[in-house]
Amino acid sequence: MNPWRIVALTLLGLAGLLLLLLLAALVRTLLMKPKKSTYVPREAPETVAPLAEKLARMVRCETVSVPGVDQREKFLGFHRLLEELFPLVHRHLEKIEIDGNLLFHWKGAAADRPLVLMSHQDVVPAEGTWTHPPFSGDIAEGKVWGRGASDTKCSVMAFFQAVEELLAEGCLVPPQDVWLSSSCTEEWAGDGCPKLVAELKRRGVRPWLVVDEGGGIITEPIGGIHGNFAMLGVFEKGKADVTFTAKSNGGHASTPRKHSPLARLADFVHHVEHNDVFRRHMSREVASMFETLAPYASFPLRYVLGNLWLFRPVLLRVLPLLSPQAGAMIRTTIAFTMARGSEAFNVMPQEASVGANLRFIPHQGMAESLEKLRKTAGMFRLEMTVHQATDFTAPCDIGGAAFRKVADTVAEVFPGCPVSPYVMTGATDSRFYQEICDSVVRFAPVVYGPEQMKGMHGLNENIAADCLPGAVRFYRTLIRGMA
């Protein structure tokens, strides 16, 4: 047979096979029942107002934390406010204060499945011009305004209020031991939470479930998927701060030589940003997220997300182009954030550097990612210095009982709100709990719309007040459901 005829028939067969696969995916999509997220907070004003006022008072108590500065007295002042706002918690629970960090122990009827509810007291500095002053705690336009309102004094208020209400109702002994954990160094990855974990280790406590910030009820988690979705963070990427340095003999700018330090650094940055330095892979957790969200998507997106068996290779290529957030869930990332060179326009630097922040993914963790980057830097005659590095955390089993407990609680408290696993691309205190707990779920039970997401660590931070009663109910239900 003519070789060209064989090639033509082969290509025709492949095209036919591809067409069959696309038709199969189309049929599967047509059979997939479209769904809608219907959850919207609807609360009576009389239930919202007292919680908004408590959170507002907590926001007014400025708790900016600064590395290397002893600020224990500042946080003791915040603790006094907590005692005023939640007197029953302080009367009935054991309080442990360690350098401004807090643990409360609520002894339960059993202690074989301890529950830890956590969120941090400290906040980042507030710079720039705000619509409402950053520590005003203004309640306006249905929102509580100020630094810490959404990140994350809302959670601290909610779980303290949940315990306060249960105690007021006569629930003096919960089904399981409950621990309330709140550090004052989370925003700069300080040693506050490790001290609390060390205290639990000293007491022989191994939590069955830890619930921290990180995920939340996110409005439109992916472009084209509308509504509120409970995104449960199941692991965190690792991170490192790295400096790349180029050296030379310097000289006068009037007689420049090629391959100067800054030129080599520029070539390196361009190479890293335009080449696949790090491998892409869709983990079980990310695949589950896409499959969960698929029925809620528009038809074209549902066609792709609902047929990962066919479109996974395509998604791995296009996700970083479509969404930085989604792209960060499938590979180690590097962001160049700092640069230094000569102090004068007419002087060639003897040494120049760029700084970068890395986030490690489980399929290419800290050791492999740093070694890959070191070799790449060597191609441009750069030295690489790692200032601090931590690896990714082990994932919570999305098929396990602890994850299911959180998901079932969400379904009970927030009817119509779909639940999905989610990969944390940032970092929280909860990574320190991985040492003593196999099931750490990152979920703050409040609604984060685009405005709230933008305000975190930015201008005009706020939280919608009508989502606060739901947050309290979530913690109440979770505590009672530990029986």
C-alpha cells in the first residue's frame, strides 16, 4: 500500500477517534444536570446587630503585630476585651495565655476526638487612605469596616460567640473536648502558634479535627461559576524566600560590558517566566474541585470541567493563562518581588540581586523545586541564597470522616451552598497543627465576595454583617455534632 495512503488513513482514523471522544464528552455533559448555588445570607436585623457590634469593638482594638517587637501588653489589652464580650467563656473554660497567644480548653464528655477551632488575633498594618478609618469599626452599608474585620477577627468572634451561647443555654459539657486557639503572630509566620501546639503536645492532645481560616464561602470561586460556594482548604503549598545574586568587577557606565549583573538577572527572570521551569500536575484535590464545580458552570465550561478524563492535558496548559489562582494550584510558583543594583546611574554594579517568593506544590516539593531553580540560576552564573523555606503540608483526606464532618455541617447550616475541596496557595497558622493532627480543614464560615477578597491586606477591609449569624451557627453545630 502507498505509504502516503497509510499516513492519510491513520490521520483519518485519529480524527475519527477524536471526534468520537468529543461526542462522548458532549453526551456526558448533556446528561449532567445543571445546578445552581442558591445560598444567600438572610438574617433578621435583630440577630445581626449584636454580632456586628461585638466584631466592631474587636476591630477597634488595634492588634497590628510586628516581627521582633515584644507586643504582649497590646494583646493582653485585646484579651481583656474578649473577657468583657464573652464572660461565660472565661468563667467556664480553662484559659492558657502564652506570650499573648491564647488557648481555651472546654472539657468535654469524651476526649478521644478533640476539636480545635482557631483563628488569629493579629492583623497587618493599615496604610493608604480608607473610606472608613482602618480601626474605626464602623458599621455602615450593612458591613463592619476595618482592619481584621474579614482577616480574621470575624472567625474569632464567631467561635467565641458560639461557645458563649451554648454555655448560656446550659450546655456546660460538650460531646468532645474543644480547644479555642488564637495566635498573635500569624501575619508574619511567627512563633505564636508553634507555642500553642507545643502546649497541646505537652498535654498529650492529638486533635481529631482542626478548623482554621484559609477557605471560606467564596462568591464566584472561578470565573463563569456564579453564586456562593463553601471552599474547604485541604492543604497549603510550601513557601520560601530566595535571593539570586549576580557579581562582576563593576566599572563606569560609559564603557559597559555585555552580560552585566543586571543583564544576567534580567535574562534569568525572563527565562523563568517564559519557560516551564516547574512541572504541572492536577492533584486529586484539584480534580475533585473542578468536578464538583462543573455542574454549576456555563455549558462550555461545564463541557471542559466535567470531562477531565479528556480535557485534563488541555487544562494543565491553559489554566495559568486563564487564572493565576487556578494556575497556582497545579504547579510550584515563583514571583519576583525585590530588586537591587547600583546606587548611581553611571556606575555598573559589582553586585546586583533579585528576590523572589516561591510556593511549593506536593508533586514537586521544596527540595526538588529549589534544586531545579538552583540549576537554572547556574545557567546564568547566579548565586542562589535561600533565606527561609517550609514544605507543603500533607493533605486532609477528602474522603475521610473529619472532612466529611465539616462538609455535612456546612450543608446543614448553609442550605443551598455547594461544598468543594480547595488548595490553599497562601499560608496560615494551621500548618503548625499538621504535626499533631491529620485532618486540618481551612474554612472560615463567612462570605467572601470580590470586595472582601480585595480588602484583605488591602484598603477598606470589611465583612458583610449578615453573614455573621451563620458563622456562629456553623461553630455551634460543629461542636454539638461531635457526639
